[in-house]
Amino acid sequence: MKVTVDHIGGRGDGVAGREGQEIYVPYAAPGDVLDVTLTGKQARIKKILTPSSLRVPPVCRHFTRCGGCALQHVQSSAYARWKQDQLRLALSRRGFGEVEIAAPEISPKASRRRARLQAVGRGAGKAVLGFAERGSHHLVDLEECPVMVAEIVALVPPLRAFLGRILEKRQKMAVEVTRAENGLDLVFETAGDPSLELRMEIAAFAEAQDIARISWKDTTLKQGGYELLLERRRPYVLFGSGAVERRRVLIPPGSFLQATREGEQALVRIMMQVLPESGKLVDIFAGAGTFTVPALERLAVHAVEGSADMVEALSRSIHLQPPGREFSAEQRDLFLRPLLRHELKEYDVAVIDPPRAGAREQVMELAASDIPVIVMISCNPGTFARDARTLVNGGYRMGAVTPVDQFLYSPHLEVVAVFSK
């Protein structure tokens, strides 16, 4: 079947056909003329008959097999426009027709500082380690990755060899890797508890590869946390605006961090541009302190976060280097107990960075408050647009919306905007 690709859809697939009769072609570019095979609305490229002028060679040998990237084959300018278009579409669905969308802040290659790798034992001392193929549980054995930082890429071969020794045939394990400022922080996730012998092997691996910390998560436990297996150095990151010396912040196992340092700095810069010279800020879903720490350069801050481990780590980090401004922290399930409008009265600025599902109830309380400035960050343009509509309906004005792309070559997108009342 011969098709001409019109545009790229929300998942990164090329879209061809008339409205209502679209078909979706992975790894296609606008303007491609293709010979495809069709299964329902999903197509597979048999042959590129006429390549698009926007098509470029991919930068990774695994592209089209590894499910991590969808758009390595499209020119960077077209890719940036597509990211903007996805945000524009999400906003238009909530009635934002004439909103200013800034140029995307796109993180460079080799900048992803955290990754979740999947592994499976193959027996005879072998294991496969990498990412799943698109739409499949089959793993691509990773040989390179242009997206991740060099330290994580360099760990893949020795980690695969180590997992080959410890995993039984068909045994599965997830490995979360975070590049901290003082080394790599690993979490092994699998069913069961590590034996004494395995603990000793993990310690030897950490010593050989100079790993800062390794933790274990038993996936059979419903309320399972992280068991610290070894900590050769307590991992930390550096947070701040760059206007003063950045502050060391300790991170517990499994901490949420912005995916790239460049993306984090873009988000912080936008926040800092609207902070007053004095006053008090509430950081809602504060996490490890990405926004709390730079805000403390100027304002008193109350950080609210659901994870007890992150609240404890952030509080400890702040108290190790007192900022000279008032700081407080609170552990609170913001989905069950959002900050209420009367609790928000004392703040001059609110920063909110919820999970992908957004924070419908919390945003309703913010919309009903009198906080002069709200900075909202989201990793989901759809829920961002929904929550933005709630704020605007509550009397806030939305400024320019900035797409921040920390997930290079993928459909995922971070969003930030400032709301004023």
C-alpha cells in the first residue's frame, strides 16, 4: 500500500490518510512517500519510495528496535516544532487558542542522568540488559545510547556481565541508575530478598565499579521500600539558581530528579525570573528540593512532599548548610489532603510540580486562593492544560508556556508556565 505522510502524531508516529481514516506509521517523517503493510490503523514501512526532506540518519544503531526513542530520524528544527505543536494541541483542547508558546528548551544528547534498565537472565552466565522493544516485552541488548550520560553508558557492559552471573535463566530484574555528583546510585528491583552470598557479590561489584550506593527493592512486597545494601558514599546533587554557590542536597534511594541537569536549570531559571525580592514561597510536591533550594536564595520556603524519605533528606541537607532564610518542611499526602485555600493565605508564591496525573484537587484550592504568583510545572501537557484551565477559570492569567524537553527523541515533554492574579 502506498501512502504519503502528512504530519507526526502525538505518539511520534507519522500520520497518513484523510481525517477519520488516518493510519499511523512508526518512524515516518512528514512528506515521506512509503510502501507500507497495514494491520488495522497501524502500518509498517516496507520501503521508503521518496524520502522526506525532513528525514535525517538516526544517531543510534538500536533505533527502530529500541522502544526508548521515536524520532531520531527527523531534522532538529522539525522535531522542535513538533514538540511545540503537541503542547499547542493539548492547550487548544482546553480552550487556550491564543496562548504564547516559547521556543522549546531541549536538552542535548548524552544528558539523561537517570534511567531504568531492564534485565533478564539467559543462563550460562549471560544476561540481556537494555530497554524493551516498542509494544513488546522483548529486550534490546544495549550497546550504545546517545541519550544517557556517559557514566551510565559506560556501566552497561560490566553491569550486564555481573547480572549474567547472578540471574537465573528467565529471571527478570529492573535496575534504576542515577548519576549523582559523586558517583552512580543503583537500585536493583526483583522478586525476593538477596541472600548473604548475593550481598557479598553486590559489594564486590560496587567496589570494582566504584559505585556510590546500591539499594534493593523486593517487588513482592505491596508496601515495599528500599533496603540499603551498601553506601560507599552518600549520593548528593547540587541544586541552586547559579547566582550563588549551588547547595549539596542528599538524595535517598529512588529519589525523583529532573531527567537532565539542563532541563532542571531551564525550569529553575523560569521560576527565578518571577520571584519577588522577599516573602514566602510554598513548594508543593517538593521532591528532593529542585525548586526549594534555589528559591531559598531569595525567599522563606515551606516544602510539602508525600515521601518521608525525601522530606528527611531535604531537611537534613538544608540544616547542614543553613540558608539564612526560614525553611520548613512537611510530609503530607497532597492527593488525600491538599493544602486548603485558607492555608495558602500566608504565601506570596506557590510552585507546584505534580506527577503525570496532575493534581486536580490541589489546583482547585490554588485557583480559589489569593496567591499572587503560581509557577506550575508538569510532565504531561494534557493534565497541565486541564489544571491550567482550572487556574484561569479561578481568575489567574497564564503567561507564556515553555516546553522543556528532557526526553530527547521521545513524545514525552515537560511544561512550565507562570500564572498571576
